Amino acid sequence: MRCVEPWVAGPLQAFLDESSARVTLLMTSSGQVIAQDGFTRSVDVMAAAALGAAIVASTDAIAQLTGAGRYGAVLHQGTAQGLYLAPFDTRRGRWIGLVVFGPETSAGLVQLFFRDLAQALAAAEPEARPGGVLLAENFERELNASLRSLFGR
Amino acid sequence: MSLVNFAAREITCKIVYYGPGRSGKTTNLQYVFGRVPEARRGRMVSLATQGDRTLFFDFLPIELGTISGFQTRFQLYTVPGQSYYNATRKLVLQGADGVVFVADSQARRFDDNVESLQNLHENLLAQGVDVRTLPLVYQYNKQDLPADLVMTRAELDDALNFRGVPSFGADALHGSGVFETLKGISELVLRRLAAGGTAA
């Protein structure tokens, strides 16, 4: 498991233990990864986050167009595994959970424990964000060197 | 908004390539994808129509490396340029840390550039984003076409770049200007972050 913010780890671990999810991803509504478990390569996580956020955003947009307000979750039940995608509100904005699960659990259990996860995150969320010095004044030199190596220049 | 992990010392930023249809937004990402070593980029996700026109977005995550002790990642997105896809453009624009406006340098596409730029401003405004503070660069693509077909960089600057933001001439198909554009927007986004701009 990897978490951007340490306080997410406890509630997420409890969810993983209870739900038997194969892959779990928490992200912001703009597709930034908050935490993940089950992915093997970090870049695949980012693609999944971008697509998951897009599904929720487009589902919201369709709900507004059709006067449905807002849908609670998206569920795809496949033959080998299912996908559960659900937004929830936090003090830091809207977050989204993406859960891939197999026949060792069920959509109902995933949904149940995901609701618990959202509540546990709300309870664990600290008021203040950690801060600190972010980038040195001369970061441009390092940025240029990184981009040049990236493009083989 | 940028996501900063102080514990793991990681920064993730979202860059959106915006502009009229067929101006070369996807071509920019394809060039970056083809040029960057596999270990430092993810898979490129393209949600496109059968005719390869962008339907929802293209997405390419790249690892810039360590900057000021932070492992820095950029997520590059494109929007669909065709005017009737505005609903999806709005969704992709959400949470952008910086925008590259890819204009088509062909004189006959000038009105499309203006329309798309106005659309960008409208969509940012609708999301409560102050256009004057969002990192933005212009890329004038297709500068390789015959001179009688295209507007020069100076002419396009005069006509479109009234805020005087950084601008770059480009031939994205062959890679000219793609690196410079990415470097330009990266600097602006990170400079804003360093100055205490947005971090989720």
C-alpha cells in the first residue's frame, strides 16, 4: 500500500482486510492519486486514476443533464472481477474510490465496507495540512537537466 | 491542483493541452511518448473516435525526475478540440495546474484559434479559476508549413497573446518546439508551486 498522506493508511488497511479487494485506489476528483494498493507499477496507477476520475465526472455530467442529481456509485460486474467506483466528500474536496474485486468477495460487501472507509477517513482527517518548504529558488537548473535527460538532449 | 506528498517528497502536477480541433495537441503527446524512455513514462491512454479524433482525452504521465529533492511527475492531458465536445473539455480542465494552448498557425484556422481561446477562458471562469494567475503558454504549431499559408509567431502573438505569456513556434509532428513548450509550462507551474501556489 502507498499513501500520499499517512493518516489515510489506517482506514484503508481496515478496508482492505475486510473487503478482500484486489486493487484499491483513492484519488481526487481531478485524477490525482491519494493512495493505492494492488498496483504493480506507479504509472499504471496514474492511468487508472485519470480514467476513474473521468468516469465519475462524466457520470455526474450525465446525471445533471438528465435531472438525476448525482449518482452514488458506478458498478461493473464482470465474470472474473468487478469494478466499484464511488465518489465521497472530504474536507479537502471530493475524493473517489476505485475498487477491483473478485469472486472471493461481493459487490455488496465492497459497497458496505467502502461506506465504512469513507466514514473512517472523515473521522481520521486532520484539520491542518502538513506544510514545508517546497522548491528551492534555483529549481529551474534541475528542471532543465531533468527535461534534457528525458528528451535525450 | 498539484498534489504534494511531503513525507515521500513527491509532486504531481496536471498539465492540459488545449486548442482547436486538429491543431496538434495529441501529436504533442505522441511525440513526447515516443521520445521519453519507457522507464520514465506511463502508457499513453487515448479515448478517441474510430477516426482517431480525440473523444474525451489523451493522457500521458511522465516522470521528470528529482527537483529540489522532490520526485516530480507531470500528468499530460489533451482535450477534444471539436467545438461540440465542450462538456468533456470542462471535465478534463478540472484541477489543471497549467495549460498549453496549441494554436494552428494556418491563417485559415485563425478564427478557430480565437474561438477556442475564448472557450478556454469561459470554461476556466466557470470553474472559478482566474485566467490571469493560471500558468499558461502558447504553442503556435505547424510553423513548418509554407510561409504563405501560416501566420508568423509575431503575428500570432499580436493577435492572440494579449497577456504576453511565453510562446513557442512548433512543428509537433517532427518534434520541433515540443520540448521547449513542455519546458516552458513546467517552469511556470513549478515556479507557482514554489511561490506557495495551489497544492491539494
